[in-house]
Amino acid sequence: MPTVLIHIANEDPILGEVESLPGPGDQSILVKNPRRRDGKDLHYLQANVTDVIWPINRIAFIELIPGSEEEQIIGFVRE
């Protein structure tokens, strides 16, 4: 499950996980475990909320955060 940093217009970035990245025809994105970049809760969500749907038209851009799988890739080739 990819971890993303979502930049919403006029708001702080939101860190969360998504099942799949939005495609060209998608109108919204489902974010699981939304939180601030520092891991704190979002003040405008209830404490027990685990999934949020944001409309794509509010999102400026999405950053993909490398996971543990990408961190284990070896960066050199031994001859």
C-alpha cells in the first residue's frame, strides 16, 4: 500500500496510505490513516476517522513516499 503526501490547496500536506494511485478519470482519492506530516491527528477530523475521500480538484499534487521495499534496493552492481 503506497504511502503518499497529498498537497491540498491552502492546507498543510496530509500523509496517508492509498490502495492505488488515482488515474486520469478519477474524481476522488481514498486516503487511509490520514495524518499531518509529523504524525499528529488532523484537527478537522473526528478522532475515530480512519478513511477520508478527497476530491481530486482540491489537490495540487501528490508525492510518493518510498517504502521499506524501495529502501532495500542495492544501488551498485558487482562485476
